[in-house]
Amino acid sequence: MSALRPIPSEVCRGAIKAVQEGGWTRGDDLMLDAAAMHIMGFQASDEAIEHARAYLRPALEALRQEAE
């Protein structure tokens, strides 16, 4: 398996917004998983999903702070 690369915050924000605009209502953990699959692909390994979530969570928190 190739090394996983850092994910830019713009990509994370875009994935989160895409999931939210799709009408996501099932909680943060599943939303982050959906956004991770949006970035990494729907057949991504658990390791890849966890890698993406590490970048997605801070992006989600930043988006929420901006909305306040």
C-alpha cells in the first residue's frame, strides 16, 4: 500500500459541505465517515478512512466556529 498523504483543509471542507448539502442528519461520526469516503473513495480501507477523519474533524470544528 502506498503512503497516505496529508489532506488539505480545502478538500476536507469541500467534502464536509458536499455531505451536508446532501442532507446528512445522522451524527458527526457517520458524517465524517461519509466525507472520508467522498475523499478516499467508497472502497477505501479502514486505515484510509481513519487517516481522512484525522483531517476532517478539525475542518468540521472550524466550519462550526465560523458559523457561530
